[in-house]
Amino acid sequence: MSLELNSWGAIWRLTWPLVLSMAANALVGLFDAWIAGGIGPVAQAAVGLTLQMVLLINATVTAVSIGSQALVARFVGARSWDEAARAAQQALVLSVVLSAAILPLCWLAAPWLFVAMGAPPAVREAATWYLRLVMLGLLPMDVGIVISAIFRARGRTTAMLTTQLAEAVVWVAGSYVLGRVLGFGLEGLAAGFVAGKLASFVLGVVILRRMRIWGSMTGPWTPDRAWFGRILRIGLPAGVQVLVRNGGMMAYFGILGLLARPTEAVAAFTIGFRIESLAFMPLFALNIAAATMVGQNLGAGRPDDAERAVWRIVGVGAVGMAACSVIFWFGADLLAGAFTADPLVRAYAADYLRVMAISEPFLALVMVQNGGLQGAGDARAPMLAVIVFQIGVRLPLAYGLAITAGWGTSGAWWALTVSLILQAAAITWYFRRGTWRTREI
């Protein structure tokens, strides 16, 4: 179905399943951090580093999902059903091709990747083993990401919620039983991760096969270079954005590795980031909703409705993140203490939450407007903003404050907040220019 995307009711119907889906993902991440915390700071740091590595590896499939969502949503808005089906089909084929190429490379390169991140030897060894086990779920994870993009483009966010809940239940149950009850530790967490991705993939295929778009996939299931190029022309800037952002995070971890207590610093970041994810994961839902609304409205020739929807979603996100800021500021010690018994890690993590509380509303500006731009097929501006502010500003500032000025972890946290506020100002200026309204894809 095509959505009427110019009302608060439409925003609510599209967004609430996405919010629940992202909240489920955040809770699963917190659960992993809790189990890892019971193992020790080394395991907790390994889980945090591997999370960043998985995000980096997923840059290619992120490009495919962004490109496919923009194309499918635009075709759905224009009622071009055969074109929408062909775009979806070739995105699925492309995700399989890329996963098959990336898996052996990541398996072999795992130790050197963590060396590049500046991980201490003990953390590096644990993270390498954990990453290799997690990579066994790469293919179902990547195909599942593209299936979710198709659901979002069609406005079928309840379908995405169903697959994500299945993933969360299997992941949590597997991780708890294998990692804690049976005592397999990180190996148990990895097995739970892979099982969850498999469950999401299988259910996603079942649901997709029952949708109209599947019945229109009459073309051959073989690689089509023209469609691959069309998808990647839209999505590659988003993929580069993920690479740059996560590559920058690797360098950021390297800066944390230069501190006097690097293992505790990385563990604190892992805890703080997972807690913060409860706030910003719903923003991913708003980002996705903005992309779908913009894509379908532009396909239907309604650019004013597209822009109106984005600003409404920005307002929702900013209010929600402001409330989270209050919780993080006043509840920092309590929240951090729930995930570690180490007093130093707890202090570092609580400081992280207080500093990041300042920038949370600005994160809403960045993520929602990025979603709107990606839905219009304009992912270049968000990519450039990441390069400038998360590399050019954040990393020198983190080194200068944490190392040169001697502020330690607090300086590293402040670099995150300052760079994010500047990025929000830049992306708001670009979005208001409105060049995305007439972009052809």
C-alpha cells in the first residue's frame, strides 16, 4: 500500500513499529553488555570493539539497503509496481554477492583490524575470536537488512517489527542460556547472535513471499549490472558514510587506547554507548520513517508534504531526546552501576552519559534530516558531514582534550558532544536549502 504521508496519524502508523523494533535491538545490545560485564572488563571491551567492527563491515550492505529503499519507495509512490519489484529483487541478489565476497576477507583480517583499533593484547585476542564467530551470521544478517529495507519502503513497518522481535527473542534466549547458564561466555553470546540473525532472515523471507511485490519479481534472479549500478549510485555515499564513521570510531578507540587505563576506558564507552542506544535507537526508527515518507511523497510529486513530514518528525525526535538527556544527567551513576561492578569503569561510564546528555537533542536533528535526504536519493551531504565533523573535527579534538590537555576520558567524551552539535548545525543548513526536493534517481 502507498501511504498518505502528510499527517501526524501517518507518522504514528509508520513509526511506532519502527520504534519498538529499534528498542528491541537496543535492549538486546544492553543484554549482551550485561552478560559480558559478568565475564569481566576484557570481555566487555571485546564486545564493544566487535560491535563497531560489525557496523564497519556492514557498510556495503548499508549502501544496498539505502539505495533499494529510496528506489522502491519512489516507485511505490509513483505506482510503478514492476519497477519497484525489480529494484527489490536485484537488491537481494546484490546483498548475497557482497556477503559472499566479504566473509572470507573479514575472517582472515580480524586480528589486524583490532590492531588498527589500538586494542590491548588481551582484548584483541578475545575480540578476534568473537568477531570470527559472529561473522558466521553475516549472510543472513545482510540479506535480512535488505528485506527490512523493502518492508520500510513499502510502508510495511509491522512486518519489520515482527522479524526484529523474532531475532530479539532468539538472540536473548540463546545468549543467556549459552553465555551465562551453560557458561560458554563470549562463544555463547556469538552463538545467540547468529541464531537471532537466522531467525529474522527466515521469517523475513516468509513474510516477503506473501507480499504483492514478491509476485511481481518476474525477472531472472541473476545479477543485473545496470540495476546494481543504479542501487549503488544512490546508496554508496551512505555506505561510505558508514565506513568513514566507523573508521573514525576505530581511530577514536585508538585514542582511548593511549590513556592510562585503556581497558577501563573502552569498557566504559561500551557501557555508555549501549545505554545511550536506548535513546538513539528510536531515532533510527524516525530516520527510516523520514526516508520512507520523503521517497513516497517525491514519487507522488508532493515535495511540500515530504518536507513537512520531516520537520514534524524532527520535532518528535528532539522532544524525546531532551527527555532522555534529563534521565542521563541525573541517573548516570545508577545506570552505569547496573552494568559493571568495577568502580573506575562505572565512574568513566557515568561521566560519558552526563557529557552526551548535552548533545542528545542535536542527534535528533542529524538523524532525521539524514533520513529525509537519503529517502530523496541525496546521501552525499550526510556523507560529507560525517567526513568533516566526525573525522576532521572529532578526532583532533579528542586527542587534544584527552591526551594533550590531559582531560583523559572526559576530554574524549566532550569531543563527541562538540562535533555532534556542529554536525547538526551544518546538516540543518543544507536540508533547508531544499536542493533534494528535485533530485532525480
